[in-house]
Amino acid sequence: MRPASDDGPVKLSAEIALAHRLADAARVAIRPHFRTSLEAERKGDASPVTVADRAAEEAMRRILTAEVPQDGVHGEEFGASKGRSGRQWVLDPIDGTVAFLAGRATFGTLIALLDGGFPVLGIIDQPILGERWLGVAGQPTTLNGQPASTRACRELADAMLATTGPHYFTPGEGDAYMALAARTDHKRMIMGGDCYNYALLASGFLDVVCEAGLKLHDFAALVPVVEGAGGLMCDWSGDPLHAGSVGHVLALGDPARLEDVLEALGGHSPVDGPAG
């Protein structure tokens, strides 16, 4: 996440309020469909989409069009517009649609604001549990208004590692992930969780999340949340995440473990590229 200027947090007060209204609107659209006999369609990349995904994004887009028409919008379901302000709202109405369809409350609504291509504001909202993490550049992350903080991890061997699933990795990426897993407490490795893993890391319950093939709407909101809680997000080379990142994503609760994680991944470089 690009460092905030001294007056950044003050300037974002209106944007924070707007982001909360977006999350509230998405909750209203999503909740009636949870644990119902909802039908899912397959998109071009074979991922599922439901009427709840579309309704939530439409509700958020209506608000953005009315209140900040100068800003761009990048949404998972309805594409991207650049706007004219240099800022872009990035929306993932249901990150974890498979979990949503399975009745698991580990999905979330992701809302981010990018300035010059870098995330400066992010929300992870779990509409069923009523949990909302807010991260803003230059400010501490909060969970429902209370401070959220990552935890220390003295050794990589003690780390609790999570990923959404091995089927999202290409063979080269899978080798790199398993090399990292072998260096962590692999008996406590977590599979599944989507964006909720990053929220739990920001609250001190996980230590490392490693994923590949993520798109901008999958990771933009996570960056301010994790980093405002004391953690670090980057790609598999240790570089900051931004609008042009290719989708190899790391989240660390304790930034002191970055070199250990990169070393574990480095012997198995993902030469076959992201899973898409």
C-alpha cells in the first residue's frame, strides 16, 4: 500500500462514510439469499455467480454513480470504468461465492478505493455475522469500530498458514506453496476461507496467507485492512500490490517473517504463471 500523506486520513473521511454505505447496501442485497435454494450460473472462467452477487454490485454501483460519478468503478460482475478523478472503487460483492452457496459464512463483500492505482481504503464485510473490518492508509484497522491487530510470529515453523485451495495453483505455484507449507506448522494449515482468511489474519488468528491467480477485485480491499492492523501484503517477490499486480499474493501478520517466506517460495518460482 502506498504511504499516506500527512493529510490523507482527513481527506478520506467522506470516502470512509461512503464505503460503509456501500457495505450496508450490499448486506441488504445478500442476506435474503443466504442458505436458500439459490441457482448459480457459470461465468466465462467457470466460476459461479448468483443473483445475490449481481444485486449487491448493482446496489453499490447505484450509490457510486449518484455520489461520486467522477470516480472510476471496477466490479467483478459488471466490468470497469476509469472515471476522470484518478481514483477507482473496486468491488467484489461476494468474494467466496462457492462458500456462500454452501451456506458457509466465510465469504465477504470487498470494497476498495484506489488512488493512482494503489489501495488506500479497504473494507472486508461479512454480512451474515455482522463483522466489518475497515482499513485506511495512515490509520489503524478496526473491526466493528474496535482496534484490530495482527500477532507476532517468532519463527516461520510456528506460523499458521492458509490458502483458499490448492486447485487455484498451477503446478509451479503449487510446488512453491508446498515448499512454504513445509516450513510452517503444516499440521495446522487451513484450506478454504477466501477473504475471511485475511480478516482473521488482521485480527491475530492466522500468520500467513498465500494465494495465486487473484484479480484486482480479489485483493485490493485486503491491503489496507492487513497493513493497518500491523501486517504486510505483497506479491511473491516482496513488491507492493497495486492495480497492475499479476495475482501472486502474500499476507503476513508479522512483517519480520517476510524474508523467511520469500526464501521458502524462492526455490520454486512460479514460472508457469498465475492460474488466472
